[in-house]
Amino acid sequence: MKSIVFALLFLGFFGSLSAQRMISKTGHVWFVSETGLETIEAHNYQVGTVMDASNGNLAFQALMRSFQFKKALMQEHFNEKYVESDKFPKATFKGQIQDFADLDLSKEGTYDVEVAGDLTIHGVTKAVSTPGKLTVSEAGVQAKAKFTIVLEEYEVDVPALYRSNIAENIDIQVDVTYTK
């Protein structure tokens, strides 16, 4: 079922592509909330992503319930009280690697890039832009990026009781390896 949803999501974004499409169904996205009282970290290793290697278009999808926390209660609160996973089951990103035409993905090496697009979390879509790195090797193309979001901008409400435990700005990191 996940594969069908994954395929349908990206079919509309990319249309019919040739062998230029690179995918990963096991992308890694994690976030960290750090305050003086507590550090909260969660990892998701089931992120689906597609990159069109002919033009640098990207699309990501992360199921919110797939984020894993060290403490079960944190995971429960994350899904039920903050991101409301039943109502907003996924986060998505649709965008493009800027100046993609200047890159040569046929050559091994590491490339500094800028990625820009629309990030949707909790039903709210915002334009984001962040630096990243592409590393081309025999294994594929590894993409890494780190950016920060403001919870309030995505209408994630943190109850007053927990505001000192949860950072207003959340650091998000992405690490995926695309294969053809």
C-alpha cells in the first residue's frame, strides 16, 4: 500500500520520466529540539524521495508516525498533540536543486548546492531554501541538508506547560542516497 501511495504522489509531480529518475524509499530525516531543560530527537528511516537527474526536481514524503523517539510518551505526544498525525499524516517537500544545469552528476565528487521548494508540515506549506551537499559515487547520489523551521509558522501549538521543554526552532536534517 505504501508503494502505491508513494508512486501516485510522485507521478503527478514528475509526469512520465525516462531513466533519469532516481529514488530512495529509505531516506533518513531527523529533527532535534534543544532547550536548557531537554533535548528531544526523533528519526525517520522510511522517507520516500524522488529526484529527476535531468533537471534537479525533488519530491519527499515522510509519514509522521514513522518518526521514532527514545521515549514512547514523547512519540505519543508528538503524534497526538503536536503534529496531529491522524489529521496530517505526512510531511512533504517539492522543490528543485538550484543551478542544477551547472552540475555534472556523471562525475564522482561532492557538490555544494542550494535547494529551494515548498515544505508542508501540519497542513501548512511554506517556501524554504537551504544549502546542501550532493556526493556522487558508484553507489548513487547521496544528498544531505540541514535547515531550521519555526513551529509556530506551521501552526504546531505547544501547550504552555511544555514550552520550556520544546524549542521554538527545530533543526531538521536530511540524508538520502538515490539510486537509479
